[in-house]
Amino acid sequence: MTNHLTGNRLRGRTALVTGSTSHIGRAIALAFAAEGAHVIVSGRDTTRGNETIAAIHAVGGRADFLPADLDGTSATSRTLAEQTLHLTGGHLDILVNNAGVFPPSGTLTVDDDIVDRIYAVNVKAPIFLMQAFAPHMIDNGGGVVVNLGSWVARLGIPHGPVYASSKAAVESLTRSWAAEFGPRGLRVNAVSPGVIRPAGPDTDSPADALMHSTPAGMPGTAEDIAAAVLYLASDDAHFIHGTVLDVDGGRVAVNTV
């Protein structure tokens, strides 16, 4: 097969991207593979997972798919870690905690199941994946962890407050893990996406209005987020620890009105 890979920034490295069967996670997996990484694609949808693998293989990349429903239990995260290390020969260089859920509920309408599900997937799963992978990554000489936060963690809007709080927790964990594991060889950072166009046809979205008073003036794309995650995962960012990189068209920092 003709190799159409575009670069070598991750050549010879292994990476797990959770929630990578669609949209932002898929874009990250494709970007990593294009830069030479062996990517472990993971998610709940086997059909979409196999489609992502096929897309990577079609351009000469290397990838495997592991189905996983990250329910927040330590057992599920540990199982995914064990399966990943089996496929990578016991060596993982990059962990991307991308999997997340966003039930559109306000404070007056959430129930136990919604709150538990949001925190299970968005917060507990990354914690237990870190618990499972960190010792292996440290023993193998170190590695990189990139978490996915959100602009709503630091700029309040009247929608999805529980989701926003879960992403604030992820961004806080990023700083804590940088302090906890940085001296032992793990570089931990986060990317905070702004308003991102949904996958599918390029049509106007109600969310577009949230970007009208920003420098960018429009939503970003999944590829914009993937480029930032790729940067943080590469040696180009070797001196960056514990930061949250806003990729949001200026939404949090600037209001042009």
C-alpha cells in the first residue's frame, strides 16, 4: 500500500485515544497516525471504530480498535489499560483522555443517573486510566497525557452546568497530575475546545451565535482541536507542563462587542 503519512513527529510511539470513533476523538486518532504513531482507537461503537481504523490503514497508518464503554469503574479502565498494553507490547507513550458525555440538562432537570453518568465518564474514567497507565509509563521512561477540557469550565453559560463542572474537574486534575507525575517523567496538559462544528454537513448551528463576539467569529473544527492535541503530545511541547491550552477562537479571553 502506498504510504501517505505526512510527518514523523510521533514516529515509533504508541497512543491510546479514548472516545476516538467519531468527531474530535477520531480527528485526533487520524492526526496521530499521520505523524507515525501506532494508535489504539477506543469507543463504544464497533462499526464506527472499524471505520476509523480503515481510514487510518488506507493512508498507510497503523491502528487497532478496542471497544470500551468507560463507565467510571476502576475495573473497566483497568481492562482497557491491560488490553492496550497487550496490543502495544507493554509500552504506551501517549494517553489522550477524550471520551466524554454531555446530556443537555439544567440543574432543575438532572437526576441521579445523569449526574452519575457525567462524572463517571468525564472524571472517574480518566482518574482510573491514569491510575492504571501511569506506573507503566513511568517505568518505561515517561510519556505524555493530554486531557480534553472545555471552555464552559471557566466561562459560565446557562446550559449543562453539571457537564461544565466535570470539565472544570478535568482541568484541575491536569494541574494536579503535572505536579504529581511531572517529576517522574510524565508530561500532563489539557486542551480546552471552544464551540466546535458538529460532524456532518457544513450547515449553520444554533451554537454559531456563541462565537459572534469572538476574534474568530465562527466555530472551530475537530481538526483544529486535533492539531493542538498533536502539538502537546509531540516533543515540540517538551517544556510545557500543567497547562490548559484554549483552542476556542478567543471565546474565553476576548469579547469584541
